[in-house]
Amino acid sequence: MEREGGKPVAVVAVVTEPRFTQRYREYLEKQKLLDRQHRVEKMPDGTVALPVLGETLPEQHLQELRTRVAPGSTCVLSQLRDPRPSKAAQGCAPARRLCLEMSRWVEGRGVTWSAELEADLPRSWQRHGDLLLLNEDCFQNKQWKNLEPELWETVALALGVQRLAKRGRVFPNGTRTPAVTLLHGDHGWVEHVDNGIRYKFDVTQCMFSFGNITEKLRVASLPCAGEVLVDLYAGIGYFTLPFLVHAGAAFVHACEWNPQAVVALRNNLEMNGVADRCQIHVGDNRKLKLSNIADRVNLGLIPSSEEGWPIACQLLRRDTGGILHIHQNVESFPGKNLQPPGSSKMEKEHWPYPQKIITNEWENGPTRDFRSKLLSRATKLEWQRWAASAETRIAILLQQVHGKPWKTQILHIQPVKSYAPHVDHIVLDLECRPCPIVG
Ligand SMILES: C[S@@+](CC[C@H](N)C(=O)[O-])C[C@H]1O[C@@H](n2cnc3c(N)ncnc32)[C@H](O)[C@@H]1O
């Protein structure tokens, strides 16, 4: 049942009532009979068709489904004409198409197609409208060099885009500018709409992390009505804009030292109609001359925003204090952190969380179940441990900067994304208040 090109014109499916879909799916998956390449389809009469592998489904499975898996369910075999590819199948289709196109094109240029070349093709990328951003780990084989520049046009065509760029490493110079090279096309400007906010920027000059979307959404929902905010690492406005557009901030001071990001930030503030409530401070935020103005400071820099902590403390209002949102990459190697917090001297002095249960269970010798629970908990313990030490250090800084004692309190620890194996990007919401003067 295959058309030219490998796409089937029909697949066998087992049809049942919608309320039994989940049970059917689980059974078919367990029996390795579910066709994952095609979508489960809703039929015109309200029933649901689950595609299965092979030419038919043996009667024994139909019996099982009817009598044991979902008693009382209608269970009939049917054919799905023109089946739609599943999301998973769609995901790998472009990579496959690229492989076919490239092998044909390369051979046409007298170069032998090899396993090395195939392994060097990209398998994942970032799509920004009609621009595709490739990761740095592809097209590294020397043979590709001789095929440039036509090579890039061919890749772009195969992947259905007009522009192509390739990422290098993020420069460790603080600008977080990715070394992106435009391979095909005449400019790197792209546009995104996130949560109703429009962002435009040049991918060759500024970074954009799709992984930060959860934090952008969270920021958008924070109660900032009437507040003055400072965004110490504003970039193109990833957080400045949600603070202004959705969270109701009265005013944002946005700090940014990358001139290209500043151009994009200015444009994005205009485009979203909030430029009158934002002042951009171009340059190194550590040299900012402002103090005693902020209800909230956002420190959105990873791997760490520690260099911005002193200025953040200086910016908080001396009378009421405020909240810091501190980003950090935290490492947590499973197994390394099994020792519960509270055992070291520093932690004994500062650790705020009771750890009794963990200690007792551990001493009795961990079962496998408990051990895996402990490992996943250990990841969180690393976050808590880092947050506790940040809290202590910020309290000290606040006292130094303002010349009087402050109280700090961990409000929340928010995971943003997994940055690398065993490295999590998290955000600590820290409340900082000046202690009332007694007597
Ligand atoms: C990670 S990027 C953008 C951050 C954005 N908040 C996010 O998470 O998507 C950090 C930005 O901070 C800027 N930056 C880093 N250090 C800075 C400093 N000392 N002063 C001003 N801007 C700085 C970089 O140029 C970059 O645009």
C-alpha cells in the first residue's frame, strides 16, 4: 500500500469509542502494535481509529481488547485512507528529506556519498520563520568546503527556507552573543511573537533562547502593578517587555551593553507601544549611577549573574526593599550530593531546611526505590543549597551597601530549563527588606 516516495495510501486501524482510546493505546503500545508514524484519527461518526502495524490485527488481540482491556467496547478493524503523519514522523521527515537531497546533489558533483558525510548532516535546528539556524556540530567535514557556496542554497531549498545560518559557541565575553554566521541569505533579522509580544532581532548579533519561554510567561504573570523595575541584562527585551506589557510595571530601567541588542531592544519597545515607560541604560550595568529606586530587579544572566549582585542591592529601595529575580546555572551530579545538606560547617550555620527524614532513611541503607527518590531530590537539594548560600551573601551585601541590617527570604525557586547534562538554569526569587529600626 505504498505510493511513490514511500507514503502509504492507507493503513490498518482498530476503531473504538473515544472513551476507550487510552486503554487501547496502552495495550497496542505494550504489544508493539501501535503505528507511531501515523496519527490517531477521529472518525466522522465520533469513533476513534488507532493505526496499527502490519496488514491486519490478529483476532486474538481483538478479543483481548474487547473482553479484557476494555470490556464492552466496540472493536472493529478498518482502513485509514490517506493517513496523516504523526507529530513524531513529521519531526524527522525534513532530516530524511535533507539526507536524500544532499546525497543526490553531492553525487551529481562527482563526490562519493559516504557514511561520514551523512553523519555530518544536521538533525536539529532552530527555525526563525524563513531562516534556519543550524547547530555548530554539523557540516564539519572538509569535503563540504569544496561545495560552497552552492551547498548552502541546496540545504536551504531541501529544508524549505530562504535563509540559512550556523551557530558557533556563545562568546564567553559577557555579551552572550552567539558566533552565528549567515550562510545563505542577505540579512539575519527575524521576528517572533511570544505571548502577544513582538520581538525582532538579528540572529547573527543577539541571542534568543526558546528554552526561556516558561520564565517569560511567569514574569508576565507577576504582580508588578505600579512598580519600578530594573532589568540588569535586558538583551532584546526578553523580560523587560513582559514586565511592561503584561505584568503592569510602571517603569523599567533596562541595562544592556551590546550595541546591536540595544538597537533591537529600542525597536521592540516601540513596536509593542511601551517605549515611554522604559529607559535604556547603554553600557556596563556595574557602573550604573542609579540607586535606591527599584521595587524589583531582574538578573537574567547565565551561567551566573553574581557580578551584578552588588549593583542590584544598591538599586533596591532603601525604605521598602524589594524582590530580586536571580538567574543561575546550578550543577547537580547524581550521586555526588547524597550527603544531606546540614553536614558541612557552613551549612550547619546557615541551612534553613530540616533534613531529618533523609538522614534517618539513609542511615538504614537505601532501598533502590528510595535511592532513586533521593537522587531526584538531590537535584533539588543542590538548588536549595545554592539558594541558601545566595540568600546569605545577598543579606551581607545589602548591609554593606545600605549601612544597616536587612532581612532576606527565599520566596521561590523556579526551574527554567536544563542547560546541559546535570546543569539546570534556575531562578531564585529573593525578598529583601530593611530591618525596622528598633528603639
Ligand atoms: C542572556 S542575555 C539576555 C538575557 C535575557 N534576560 C534572557 O535570559 O533571555 C544577557 C544580556 O546581558 C548583556 N550583558 C551581560 N553583561 C552585562 C553587563 N555587565 N552590563 C550590561 N549588559 C550586560 C548581554 O549583552 C546580553 O544581551
